[in-house]
Amino acid sequence: MSLRRLSLGLFAALVAGTAVAQTAVRPAPLKSGIEFTGAEVRALQNDEFANPAMLWVLRGTALWTQPAGKDNRSCASCHGDATTGMKSVATHYPQIDKSSGSLINLEGRIQQCRERRQNASPLKYESEELLGLTAFVRMQSRGMPLAISIDGPARAYFERGRDFYYKRVGQMNLACAHCHQDNWGKKLGPEIISQGHGNPYPGYRLEWQTMGSLHRRFRSCLSGVRAEMLPQGAPEYLDLELYLAWRSGNLPVETPGVRR
Amino acid sequence: MAARIAVPANARRGDNIEIRVAIQHPMETGYRTDDNGTAIPKNVINKLACRYNGVEVFRAEMGSGISANPYLSFFIVAGSSGELRFDWVDDSGVAGSERAAILVAG
């Protein structure tokens, strides 16, 4: 084999190597981000009153029964008492929406309900209202592990999410996996790198001094590695949300969580 | 401004009782700028007072060093049954208030 053929062959092998799909793996043992935050933040999250995210939940609780839109219907008009009607519902998101056949998360479902059932104007993704409602609904599944499906039509979304997770991006040329899969538990500046689970969101971040969605958290990470930040609700983020939901295994929902 | 107040519903006369207050507020420091570089004016809850049956029993004067969504906790001595009233105002003049009933035995 000539040198030229050999180098071509090597090149082909390299290209093939990068194209090989990463196998989806969960970190072991699974640890919620709350285990990396320190005692003070843990205490803040566990104290039902002091937890600042509860202020948004309070808003969501009020919105649940507040009529909206042209049809003057509230969430409660159809779903009734959220403590029973919404129990464990959030554990099945993101899921394939039957009407459109595409992936939808909890925020998307609330928006769809507003549009189709309430005849109301959509809420902005990161608005106080949508954060409040999403946190309120998801809180009804607190303590329960996620139970999403990655089979059938969800498979393609899951695989795209996994590819996003392992794809190097930005000026720092890092993938999600480089920090949260390969190096969790080690220090990054003063912080301990967590496993990067989505279980506390929507949640309160002390860095933000406010409540934020999981997609806002994605944007923070992408900003950190100096990559392009996509808008909240972007299809890529939905794929990633599904992958992370699978990756969190049996970790319980912690919404409304508190993080540094 | 959403707010949460925690007052024990029942107390005995002479008891020290804990009062907890959490208010949703950005507590804008005045040191930040927006995306265009324009300074965001300072806007914090500068005063919060708690009156117990009309008598002021606690007052806080806050500044830009207090974090967003302030959470305060303090103790008062239970006197007689009645009402606790909380009033606060921020730099932009927006005021808020909450009230809570308390039942004192003995």
C-alpha cells in the first residue's frame, strides 16, 4: 500500500470515527445536582417557605384557576384540582404530541392548551406566568422519577439529543459530556461540576437571582463554552431535554429546585 | 409583587413567635446596565414594617446589598389576638401589603 493510499485510509478512518454515534450512557452513581450545591442551598431548597422559587409557584397556583382567553376558561375548568389531576403528569414530558407527531415539553403543552382550549394568547417562554405555571404543574410530580418514552417516534429525537450532548461546540470546543459526563465531581473554578440533570427546573438559580427554565440553563452552559445560544423552545433544546430526561434515570423531580 | 407571610395561627401569651416574610422583587442594585449599556436605576424595597394590632413591632430599612426576592425572619412576643399587618414600599414608589390573623390564648 502506497503512503498516499495509507494516509487516505487513515483519513477515512478518522472521519468514520467521528461519525460513529456515541452510545448513550448515564453517569454512575446518579447524583442530583443538589448534592453538589452545599448545605446552605440544600436547606434553602428543602425549606418550603424560604425556597424563593415558591414565590413563582404561588403565581402559578393563582393562574391555574384564573380564567383566560376568549373562552374565559381556566386550567382548572378542564383539569380540576391540580394536586390530583396533575399528579405525575410532568414525569411523562417531553413526549410526542399526538396531534402534530412532534416532540413537545411541558411548557409547550401549556402553550398548546392556552391556544386550543382557552383561545388565549401564548405566553413568552421565559415569562413569569409560564415559569409559574410550569413550576406549579411540575411540582405535582415532586419526588417522582421521570417516566419518558424514547421508543417509536421519540427515538429520532432521542438520538439527536444524544448527538447534541456529545458534539463539541463553541470557541472552547467542548461538548456537554466533557464536563457533565467525564468530569463531574471535579472543580471548575470554585464550583463542583454537577452531572447536569434537569430535575430541579423550572428552578431558582442564585446566580440569576430569579427563576428560570431548563432551556435558560442550556443557554447559560452554551454561553459558558462560547457557543451559539439558541432561543428557548428551540427544537435542538427539546431533543436535548428528552436525552437528559432519559439520562436522569430514576432521579426524582425536584421542581421547584434551588441551585447556585 | 407576590409575597408570602408565615405567622403561627395559634400562640400562647408571652410566647416568642417567629414571623417570616418573603417578597418577590428584583432588588435592582443600580450598579447594573442593560444590553445597550444604559444604567438600570436602583430599585429596592427600602422599607418594610410590621404592625401588630396597630403598633409597629418591627421595621427593616433595606439597601442595594440585599439579594433579590428578600426573605426576612424575626421574632415578636405574642400579646393579644388580632392582626399582623405588613407594609413595604420600593424606590419606584410601588407599595405592597399583607395581613395575617393570630389567635393568642391565655
